[in-house]
Amino acid sequence: MSETYTPPKVWTWDKENGGKFASTNRPIAGATHEKVLPVGEHPLQLYSLATPNGVKVTVMLEELLAAGHKGAEYDAYLIRIGNGDQFGSGFVEINPNSKIPALLDRSTPTPTRVFESGAILLYLANKFGAFLPKDPHKHTEALNWLFWQMGSAPYLGGGFGHFYAYAPEKFEYPINRFAMETKRQMDVLDRHLADNQFMAGDEYSIADMAIWPWYGTLALGKIYDDSGTFLDVQSYKHVQRWTAEIAARPAVKRGRVVNRVSGPESEQLEERHSAADIDALGL
């Protein structure tokens, strides 16, 4: 049994906490260095990385373009969080929380910054009048599930994912604690999707775009090592049906490769400045 930890009366930051992201974790905010962000030619400038949170936004943008919203053309620049790019002065100006993704809309009289992935999805849905149901009941249901994802995914990522895949040592208690919560969340989704094609009923929405990069990727067994087997994700049949349907959408296939720097080379696109950039990958 490991030695019991007794917290000090006042916590102080005297060493890195270990794990994959130890070099970028710190208890203070603000910029660590001066760095001006690049700016492309389109109204929408995205600064991101193809984590689940980043994929939400690139999928939304590609869905908007597929639906004919030409004003959704965007430049997507890579932010390497492992290198601390999110602490550059230009990025912090757009997102003082130093997390990806961050969006700058230059089509407004004064450029509008939007940070937090859920806020970006909602901003774009309102801006283009798309992927947020007009029917009041469905509209509210989409928002219910959008905010469910924002509140639930930290237990999957920062909880289960961290202790199962990234922590410098594996401990039974936190892995069991967050595995239980992750499976509870998958069961919540499975029960809902047993009676609904999409999260807001029969209408595809930003709720699906928010949830799929996290829980769909988990259902596909493509996140956190072999966690799919560990969590028995195949047992969630309705989540599997929904996951496959979303994954097959052309705009989802296109959006998930943007700002991606891992996995097969055919699925990596560091920056995106036009549709041709993704077309070149054969998508």
C-alpha cells in the first residue's frame, strides 16, 4: 500500500506534479512569453489542436460549409499545447484561460473573441442560424445536452483519462472512481439514445458535435490506450449506433483531421486555410 499523503496547511507549488503534461501545468494564469498569432484571410480565425475539444469546433465549421454557409470559411492555426503555445501573449489575449480552442471573428465591427468550445459552438450556431433547433422543446434539449457535455467530460478526460493513461503511476482508487463515473455517463447516453436518433431527438445539432469527439471517440476505442476494452464500450449498443452514424458524416471526417498532428499521416493536417487543404487528404 502506498504511503498516505497528509496535505500541508497551505499548499505551495514547489515541484512539477509529474505525468504527460507536467511541464505546462502551473497554478497561475497569464502569458509566459510574447508571441503574435498569425492571421489568415478569412473572417474566422481558429487557434486550436485536434483534441476532442478542438475537434468540436472544426467539425462545426465544416458542417456549416457543407450546408452552404460561405461565411464560415476559416483559417485554422495549430497550437501545440505540449510546447506551451497556449501561454503566448497573442493566444492569452483571445483566451485568458489558456486552453484550446480559441476563435476570433473578424467579421464584426470590433473583432469578437470566443473561448470555451461550448461557447464557440453556440456562437456559431446563433451567427449562422444553423444546427440549433428552432422548435423550443428541441432547442432546449440541445442546450441541455451541450451543457451536460461541458460539465461531464472533465470527469472523463481530467479524471479517468489522466489517472488511467497519463499519471506517472497507476493507483486503484482514482482509476476505479473515475471509471465508475465514465461508465455511468456512457449509460446516461445509451439510455437516451435508445429513444432518440440524435441528442436533441431527430435533429442533428451542436449537442452531437460537442459530445461525439469525447464519447464517440471513447466508443470507438481511440482514446486513452486500451480504455475501450477496460470500460467495455461495446456494451453500449445505442451509443455505438449513434457513434457510427456521426462518424460517417463527410463534414465530421473532414473536421477531425484539422490541426491534427498524431495518428496516420493521411489523417493529419497541421493548418487549414481552404477546402483544398482537406481535399488533398482525399476526404
